[in-house]
Amino acid sequence: MSAQGKDLNNSSTNSLSQVDTSIIANSNKDDSGESLGGQVVESGPYHLEFVPEKEENGTHLDLYLQKGDTHEAVTNAKVTALVQSPDGKQQSLNLTYDTEGKHYTVLFPGTTTGQYQVKITADASGENVNGRFSFQQ
């Protein structure tokens, strides 16, 4: 899946759907070798997998941030999701690390039907890691 367009870093009002990103779907494996079934972006040595799960009161957003060929979990990053709803409104969310699940997580409260665009920004020990994803509500 790929979208075309401008970079959001220039303005917070630019559309997230206008960003060029290559996503390799359903190809990630966690530390145990099991596929997580999400959207995958490779960014340098980093491997990001985005797994949205719809819930009654919104969508649970999970991000697996891993590094290297062995996909070792990155546990100390500052992770933010900029979510654009189908009506163009944007909301910034801070993800927290779930030690048991070895991923970053947040509940996005939006329930509007349609496609959402997500820009993930992570600061992993001073290295910037970015990925762009989408999900349907």
C-alpha cells in the first residue's frame, strides 16, 4: 500500500493521507517467530509493526518497535501517534510501553466511520524513527 504527497513535518494542517510510505503487510514476526499480522514499515535498522484493534469505545493502537535482524524490542522510546480522522481532524497521542506485550499502546477514542491515517514518530535513544499507517473504522 502506498500514498503520495507532502511531508507533515512542514505543517500540522497537512493531510496525513498525502504522504509517501511503503508498507509491507503481514510480514512481521515477533521474538518468538510468530506473525503479528499488522502493517509493517522498515526504517533503517528499525522494524515497525502497527496493529489496530477496534473496540466499542474506539480503536486500540499497538505499535511493535523492534531493531536489527533479530527484531529485538525497543523498550525505551518516546512514541507519538498523529491520527487524522476521515473528516480531516488530527489528534496527537502518546503511546506507553506494555512490558508484558512488548509493544507500545494507546486507545484512540475516535469512532467516526471511515479511513484513518496515522503518522508514528519515535525517539529511540536519540534516533528518530517514523512510519505511516492507516486503519478503517
